[in-house]
Amino acid sequence: MSVLKRNIAFNTLLSISQILFPLVTFPYASRVLGPQAMGAVSFADNFTTYFLIFSALGIPLYGIREVAKVKNNPEALGKVFSELIFIHFLTSVISVVILFVISYFTHRLRTNFALYQIGMAVLMGNVFIAEWFFQGIEKFKYIALRTVFLRMLTVALLFLLVHTIEDRNTYYALNLLATILAAVTNMYAVNKIVKISFKQLSLKKHLKPLFIIFSNSVVTTIYLVFDSIILGFLTKDVNVGYYSAAMRISKLSLAIIGVLSAVLLPRLTIAFQNENLSEAKSLLAKSMNFVIFLSVPIALGTYCLSDEIILLFAGKSYLPAVSSLQILCFIVIFVGIAQIFSHQILLPLHQERKILYASLFGVVVSLSLNFILIPYLKQDGAAISSLITELCVTVALFFYAFKLLNFKFPVLQVIQSTLTCAAFFIFKYLVLKLTLIPVLVILYTFILSGTFYIVAQLFIWKNRNVLDILSGFGPLKFLQKI
């Protein structure tokens, strides 16, 4: 149990760093480079991501499982590692060749060919990071400390080396430096644990399961990042820069919603395994209520403060991204609910295919809407496409989940939370009478709105799920008496 607690603690550290470091780096980089340079980097990074996924071939997930099976057998562990990293190396070489040909002979990409060369190097370096190996043998402390250290180093180098728009390639190359350092460090650590040998490899047995996992990864990635790719081809780098800024900000809240879902998942899984449907429905109701309790104010709060958020985190040159952020901020509601249907109902009931079908539906919707809307609405068209796609996927998952488990969707809580959040706009109006400084407007509005929202949930709506959660914290146990 103590090992499990330590692993959770180090994973929490990683999650926190994933949120905090972009809050430090993005405002600086976006101001120094500007929307056009940031758009070029974002486009190249998103484009390269597809080749990273192809070259990985599902190994990041499959490798964890296979390593965990043999982690107490050094010989078998070394064999599995050697086989998987060899497969990863071959697919990465193929990916680099394809990426080189496409980026060199496509005029739209060749103008930023240096960025794609960096991406090719990242592709090869990613082979030797082999994070799945350390996850499989549960070396979470090592992963967390190494990752946080490299992120701190990257932040320091960002401030030292990136000062003007001409430093665009240097900015992207910092990602390559972090990849190389992680790869060297990890290979050194692996050699201390197992013997790497490429003799008598059994590669064929891995191909079928890898293909299944790879298919899911490709479908998910297409529907998540293809909007930026299409936007880049149909418009200009500056539009990708605006969209990238809005998407990055909106995604920060998704990490919070994901953490909540993960906390409730184990108990739901146990309830399904024991065929205790009443307990499962009770936990599911609490999960839904809490996701709505958190996601609705995050969405409406972001919408209310969108101008100030863009000014604070990106700068005046990114003001055209405000409308995109106002659209994308509502994604957190749909993603939060969709995670419940997929991760807390369909997965525990072994219905992975249903999740794949919903994702494929999302791909069709996303591609269709992006090609229709982007030529006319540019970054806002991509944002609308992303929002509608997430809504469609959530609805599809809802119907799949509802067929398996007859549950009640808390419509009343959605209405209550939305009505309460209407007060946010009043608070912002009052704050603007006092100050126009973005950081102060955000801070004061957040304090007033957050306090009012929680008080309303506790004392006006008498939300028992919120009472149960808040009273679990020591200083707030008095809430149990409400």
C-alpha cells in the first residue's frame, strides 16, 4: 500500500508540473515569438505528432503491460525490451523517411523545413526514451524526478536563449534537447537493470496486439489534433497561432477533470466486477454531479474572463483568439461527461469497441466540419468543429452506456449550476469598475464568483454530493452538519 501511495504521489507531481510549466513558458514564448512564429511551431509540432504515433505503434501502452508481466524475470525482461525497442526503431526510421519526403517536397511545409528537421530528430530520440519500460517496472519516482528536472532545465534555457522572433527554431529545439537528455539518461538506467540483446528476437508475436492498440491511438489522435493540421493547410500560420493559444488554455482545465475521474474510477470498477449495480449507479451519480459541479463554472468562468485570460497568458497580439477560447471553453463539460461514459462504464464492462466506434464517429464529424467551416471562419471554424465533435462523441458514448446501464443524467444540477454561474458576469462588471488590470480582474472575479458558487451549491441548492466531497477535508468537516 505504501508503494501505491508513493506512486500516486509522484504521478500527482507529474500532473501538477504538466499544468504549472506551461503557465510559465507559454505567456513568455507567445509574447516573444508572436502568433505567426508560434503558429508555425504549433503546426510543425502537430504534424510531427502523427509520425510519432505511427512510429510508436502502440508500444507506450502495450510495453507497460508486457514489461509488467515479466518484471521479476531479468532475462525475459531484457528480451521484451530488446524486441519492442527494435520494432520502435524500425518504425521510426520509416516515419523519418516519410516525414522528410513530405516536408521537403510540399511547398507549404518546406518554407519551415528546419522545424521538421528538428521534428525528425525528436522522432528518433523518442525511441530511446522508452518510458513504458520504467512504468512497467513501477519506477514512478525516477520518471517524476527526471521529468521535473528536465522541465526546469528547459524553462531556464527558454529564458536564456529565446528573446526574439528569430529564435523560433531555438524554441522548438529545446524540445529536442529534452528528448536527447531523457533518452541518454533512460538508456543508462536500462543498461543497469537488464541486458539488451538483438539476437534471436521474436517480433511477430507482438504485431497483432500492437496493431489493435495502434488503431485506437490513431483514431483518437486524428480527432484531437487534425483541426490544427487542416487549419494550417487552409489558412496561415498566424491563425494556427491564435487557435493554439486558445486550445492550450482550454486544455489546462481538462487535466483537473481527468484527475477527478481517475479518483472515482477504482470504486466504480469494483462495483461492476461485483455486479453491485445499485452501488455502481450511486457512485456514477456522484461522479456526474461532481464533474458538472466543476466543469460548468470552469467553462462559464473562462468565457466570462476570456479577454483578460488571453491578455494575461498570451498578450495583445493574440486578442483574435478570444472568440476561439469562448467556444473551446465549453469542451471541458463534454469531455468530463464523456470520460464518465467511457472510462467508468464502458471500459469496466469490457466495451472498448464501443469507445472506438464513438471515436470513429468523432473523426467523421471533425473532418467534415473542419473542411466546411475553416475556409470561412478560420480559427473560430476549427473551434466550432472541435466543440461539436466533442458533443457528438459524448452523445454517442451516452447511448452506448445507457444501453448497458440505465442511469439518470442530472439535468437539474446542470440547470442549477448554469443559473448560479450567471452571477459571474455581474461580479466581473463590478470588478471592472474598480480595475482594468487583467490579472486583478481575473483574481477578484474568481474569488467573488467562486465563493458565491460554492455558497449557492451548499445553502441554496443543498447539493449533497458537494457537501460529501467538501466535508472530507479536515477543516471543512463542519459542513456535514448542514
